[in-house]
Amino acid sequence: MTRPDPVRLAAPLLIVLTLVAGLLAAPAAPAHAVPAKNPPLTTPWTARALDGTPLPEYPRPQMTRSDWLNLNGEWQLRQSATDDAPAFGTELPERVNVPFPVESALSGVQRAAGDNRNYLFYRRVVTVPESWNGRRVLLHFGAVDWQTTVWVNGVAVGGHTGGYDAFTFDVTAPLRGGANEIVVKVWDPTDSRQNGSLPPIGKQTKQPGGIFYTPSSGIWQTVWLEPVPTASISSVDLSPRLADNTLRVRVFTRGDVSGHRVLAEALDGTTVVGSATGGFTEFTVPVPSARRWSPDDPFLYHLRITLRNAAGGQVDRTTHYFGMREISTGVVNGVLRPKLNGQFVFQTGTLDQGFWPDGLYTAPTDAALAFDLQKHKDLGFNMVRKHIKVEPQRWFYHADRLGLLVWQDVPSLTAQDINATDAQQAQLEAEAREIVNEHRSSPAVVTYTIYNEGWGERALADTRRVAQAVKTQDPTRLVNAHSGHNCCQSLGDPGNGDIDDWHIYLGPDSPVPSRSRIAVLGEFGGLGLRAPGHEWSPNGSFFAYEWQPNSTALTDRYVGLVQGTQNLMLGKGLSASVYTEIADQEGELNGFLTYDRQVVKMDQTRVRAANLALINASRTIGSSAPVALPLNARRSLQVTTPGYTNRFLRHRDSLAYTEIVDGNSSAVLRNDATYTVRAGLADAACYSFESVNFPGQFLRHQESRVRNSPNDGSALLRADATWCARVGVSGGGVSLESYNFRGRYLRHVDSEVWLSNGTGGEAWNTPVLWAADSTWNVTTPWAP
């Protein structure tokens, strides 16, 4: 089956088979890099970025062939403020290091963010190896921001619009022996609105500052040539099915494949474990006793695809990889949760925005590209949210091999003055479809996020429609229609998709999961710490959501936030959280790492322990099912916190406390520590607790403090005095959840009784011991 151009390619990876030597083949005519400019900060990889060919690694690890030609390195450049025609056979005045954006130091250009020369012309002369004669030659671009037209030897070979997806042109026809001229014209208006433009740009801006950053114009991912047979494999979609241990495969092709068939072989290392022959519709390959891919065991199988002609001869062969894993949602102990391979594991990660002080959108080396992902693993995270940017395909390979769950954002239109036309909205949606197509075979990708905080949002109807379109396009993954729909300029909750996503700074907090959507905290935290000598801002200002004085205080605060997140998981049904962020970004200093990746600002050991404790707690999460209490019977509430189990809830001067009660206690104390269980005043499915010695007064919360109050018949009193009994959040006993403040529970702290969710802040809301303090034993009454 043939897909129309621009051809979409698959996810990233360097499959480590016997192809390695071929994959690292050098260009026939190396393009030596021009000197870099001085970046505002240097990373550990800056000095090595331009040694030889920049980014020499094979750029498409999810579909490998041994023969290719890397075109990274020195190209000629001309920048223009006007829409000029290209010049052919003419040397251009500047030099640039592809694939680094022209604003970056590593490009050798380092133009200003606000430069209005939005038209870029690239020129390169290449010689195609004679050994490629008789085959088709493809010219691949990993990504170019934003609108691209390409000529080979003066012949237009194609155009592409979109800054985050790969595209390919067949350039066989205009090629000739010897030198061949490639000219690339790029128009990248960013957020200038030039000619009425409104491209998807994510965090790029011509006026960087705060949470918006320097643009990355032009070619910013690897450019390369590849020879293929006349009939060839163009891409392959892979989707595992755990129910019967099979891999669903669909092969797309170029050229005339009449009478052709496909052989697909799944390999564990070099051993074939399953194979099948099919055509160009979906077919299945058995993977017996399949080893499950997960963050704890990111095992990757190899897949060999062979295109055969009618006589059974090999026409083309590509090598791929896959992980046997499934992502879904399901009810776990009464709460809708995300499930990986049928099990709920809390997904905890960071916001990963992917900017570099030396390369901007383009990491200086492949080792740098993998570094931030490895640091997630070092810090105990199992997930990463790639924030309104799409990385090169090799980044996805590193996530696949390291074992990180990826939430992939769709890059947004500008966050300001949104007035997208139908055509601009259609372009956003087209780019979203390409993102799904290119990365649908990556086992790491588990979630697509469509909108963020209202950026680029036209109408709720659009939000719902686009989210549903993505879900229809790839039903094997979760769709987050709008991350932070409670925030900023969002038009509100779209109500569809698989995820209900709040942003709360500092947080944490959580929406309430429903029957159709899991609850996640899509952004929170943002704790800042200055690191002189390792920070840079385009306007000299620095931002964080809360500043800390030193690493110890920063770590203490973070560990407290994670404990609060765990309490929300137990008490409110939170299933995932995204901390802001993995690394500082220009003027935003709330990363675990400095912008130059030279300093880890928190105690890594303590961070890792906190994150792993959260994940491990999710594996043994208790039931949140309703608990039946004896109606119209007297009961007392006993503390379950170790060391305090001789204490009971009682009222005194209308306020609720805990106090030691025993057989020698006064009659007044025993009466104060006894309540009659009634049907809930606001909901008969829950409960209210009536004082024994003050009939008509009920246990209620008021401004978070718990007390006795007379039933005045008001709706507010009825709601405040209604408690829903749950299995104790500590795993045993009973927890009493507020009827009108879901996720907040009756909790004791220093003898006082409060309404608390244990997320931090006030002393009575400390995350420490929250689960135990919020769990009670409903015992025989002290005043029978």
C-alpha cells in the first residue's frame, strides 16, 4: 500500500544488530562544520558537537537500512526579509552548520531571536555514490521549521509545511553523475504573524522571556539521502496485542508492488521467534510467551520486514523494533486508573521542554539527546511529558530502550491573541496527524496531549473534535484532550478523551476521576533555585513558581510535594503527575538540572527514593469502595496512627479533638467520644454523626476545622456534615471523606481534627502521616 507524499516515517532508534557499521557510514564528500559562535552557556557536549559530521548517527532507528548518506555539516546560507526566488548555481554568502537552527550558537550563525529575515535559503553540493545507480534516491528531512521547498539541480522536487514532522522527496529524476546542487528554501515566521501566518510553534517566540524561549528557525533535524529499490518499503505500523501474544503489522510501500508479498519476522536478539506472510493490509505475527515491555523491563524485540516479488525473490528489507505492551484504562478498587499491561502503576514524570543553550531545539550530540531521559530514570521517574515540541526520532528510541512512558504533546499555536482561520486550524490538525503517524510504533508513547492551557484553542467544539480524531486515528493510546483545562486562557473542560487534567502551581491537587476519565495533575511544582554561573536569560530576568534558598530546602520541599501527591493518589484517585521541570530553560529556573546540564540542584538520592516510594505505593493501592456503617447505632472513632491508638475523637466546646479515653474516663468524656451514625444529611448513601450528649448537633467541617454544629436545615450544613465512608486510605480501618470536598478526609493533627487532603501548606495539612491520621477504627461506643 502506498502513502501519499510527504512520506511519514516511523519512530527513532539505532537497532543494534549487525547493521551498526553500515549505519554509521560517513558521507562520500564530508561537509566540514564552520566554527560555532559562543553560546550563552556551554553544555558538557558543546565542544564535541562539531567534531566531524554533526549528529552522525542513523536518524531513523525504527526503520533501518544499511546504505545512506548523512548531509549534516556545512551548508551555504542566505537570509532574506523578503520572499525572493532561489538562485541556482550561485554561491550563497553565509555558512551554517546543519541541522542546528540559525539562532543557535552551534549553527555558526547565532542570529538574534527577533531577526526579521524569515526566509532562509540553504545550498549544498553533493555527489551521489556510483554504487547507487539503478536505484531510486530519496532525500529525507527529519524536521524543518516551518514551510519548505526543495530543488535539485534547479528542478523543484517538492514542498512541505510543518515544523515537527519528517518528510521525504524522491529526487532520482533530476540527479546526474558527479556534483548535484540541493537548494532548500524555508519560510519561518514564528509568531510574527507575517503574511497572516499562524504556525504551530510551541514555546518559540521572537520576543523570548519568562516561559517562552528563543525560536529555532530552518533546518533543525538531520538531512540525509537513501537509495531504495524501485519498489520499496516506505513505512511500517506496529501494534502489539497482549491478549493473544501477537504483533499487528501493516506495511506501506512506494512503487509498483503488484503481486508482491511481505515476510515479517520477530526476533529475540538474532533468534526468530515468530513469523508471518501478508499483504498490504494489517496482518499478525506471533510472539510466543511474549516478554512484556515496561519501565522496569524495557525489552525490545527486533522485526525484519522483507518485501518479496511474485517469484518470492527479495526486493527490499528493513529492520525495526517493537515492545510488547498495552496501555488502557480500567477500574481498580473503585477508581478509574491507567493500566500498563493490565496493571495500574502511578505515572510520575517531568515536563521536558527540550531546549539547549548551545543548540536550542537541536541537542548538541546524540549523547546529550539521551542525557535528559537517562536523568529521568536516575531520579526515579517512569514517565516524561514532551512539552509542545516533538523531538528527533532517535529521542523516542532512547525513551523506548530506557523504559520511559512518553506523553507526547501536539505543538500549539501561539499562546496569545488566538484567532486561527479555518485553514490555520486545519494545518494544526494536519501536523497532529503526522505526529501520530510517525510515532505510533514507539512502545514508550502512551498518551497524546492535544491542547495545553488554551494555547491555540478556538472553540470547545474544535477541542473535542480534534481529540476524538486522534483517538480514532490511534485507539491503542490514551488521549488527553486538554492539559490544564482549569488554567489560564482555556475555554474550559472539553469533557471527552481519556484524561481529566489539571494544572496547579505549586500544588499538588487533583480533579476527581469519573467513570470515563482518569484524573491527572498535568503540571505542578516549579520550585526554583538560583545557580550563578549556570543560568542565562534573554532579558536578564529569571522566573520560578516558588524560590528556595538552597539545595536542601529545595529537596525538602520537593519530597513533601511527592508525599502530597501520594496522598492524592490514595485519597482522591489521582493517577499521574508531571512536575515542572527536568531542566531550567532560559529565564525559567525551576529544573532539577541547570540549563547547561552541569548541575543537579536537588539531592538525587532523596528525590529518587521519594519517586520510587510513590510508584511502589501504587502497586499495592487499597480499595476506595464504600464501607457500610451501622445506621442509628452508637459508635466511637479510634485513632489508628501508631503510638496514638488509645486516643478517640471527641468534641469539646463544639470543636473536635482526639483524647485518651479508657474505662476510667469521666462520663462527660465518654459521651463526648460517642456519636450516633445517621444517614447522610445531604446524601443517604453517606453518613452523618450526631452527638450523643447534644442531640441535633452533627460533626461537620467549617473552614477546614472539624466541630459540632446544630442542624440549622441549611444546604451548607447538610453538606458539611455528610461524610462518605471508605476503606481506610492507609489500607485498613475506615476513612471519612467529605461529601462536598472530594479527596479531603477527617484527619487529626496534634490532637486537633481537621478536613485535610495531606498535600502540604498549613500544619494541619502536612503530608507526613496523613494516611494513618486519616484512618479510623469504628469501634464499640464509649457511651452505650
